[in-house]
Amino acid sequence: MVRIADLRSPDCSALWRPDGLSELPCVRERCTVLDSDLGAWTELMANCRVEASVLGDYSYLAGDCDVANAFIGRFCSIASHVRINPGNHPMQRVTQHHCTYRRRQYGLAEVDDDSFFAWRRSRPVAIGHDVWIGHAAIILPGVCIGTGAVVGAGAVVTRDVAPYAIVAGVPAKPLRSRFDERTAARLLATRWWDWDRATLQARLPEMDDIETFLAHHAPAD
């Protein structure tokens, strides 16, 4: 895991490896990364912004994504134009406008309203492992998405999503599960996403067939 405090360069060539990925994160052009941790074999394609977040090993953002205050697990596939944890405005105040909390920007005070930003941070998004989030989906503050889930393109996720569930729509609703309950439980029990690289490489051929995989790594009772 690599800690990045402030990376805003339009040319991120120091972290851009066109010949492939590596244990260091790959950050493409015109990305912004603030106060975040990026895992091994991760990739941020062009025009992504990641702030106060964690991106687990092997996960990627496919460009034009905006992520804030989120924990994203390993092996996640996040399509372009996805928004994770968009900032809520203070609806309970007289005005919802930036001027009540970004006070310095408007010359209204010498300090910003730190309590408001702490309130935003208090509602992080948690995304499990091996989650696929489709193009232009939006994950609202405080939502948890379980391991193995699928979020359809254009969905607006307002509630927690169970492991291996497929959700879609506005607001997102469950369509079906990728696997039956017993199979899903066996897959979760393997915790394959925690395997070291050598183990993953050795067992990769087994991952094309779920029955073979489970027979070897989560035998039925």
C-alpha cells in the first residue's frame, strides 16, 4: 500500500507505466490523489480524483471517476464516470451553499467550518472485494456494498448491497444474486482475495470454473 498525500500533476509520468502494472500503483494523466492509500497492482485511469480513501490491491478506476471518503477492497472493477460518496450539502441550514462551510474561499472568514467536513467524513462508503460497479453509477454516503456484488450502469445506490447481489436502477434495487446462498457462503469462506501473489498465480487456472474452485478450496460439508 502506497500513501499519497498530494498528487495533482497533469503529467503523472512518475507513476505511469505504459508497459504494464506493478506492485506500485499506476496513476495515469490528469489524476488527483489526496490523502489516500493505493494498493499494489492498482490503476487510476485518466481524469480520476481520489480523496481520503483506500483502494485495495488489484482494483482499478476506469477513468473520470470521483471517489471520496471510501474504503474499496481488492480486485474491484470500477467503470468510468462512477461517483463514490458525493458530498452532501447542509440541507438543515438556512442556505445549502458552499459559503457556510468554505468560508475562506468567499472571503467571509479566516477559517472554514471544520465541523461540516467532519460530518461528511463520518459517513464513509465501504466496498468489499471483487465488486463490479458499472458505468456512471453513483454510490451515496454511508452505503456498504458486499463482496462479489454487481452495481448496474447508471444505478444510484442509496442502501446497503448484500454480497454477490446484482442491483440496478434509480434508486438501485436487487435484481438477483450471482449465486445461490450456499455457493456464495462457500466463496466468502475461501477469502481468496487475501491470497499472496504466488498463491494467486498458482491457483488462477482453477478460478475459471467455480465448481472446481470450490471443490479444492471450500469442500461441501
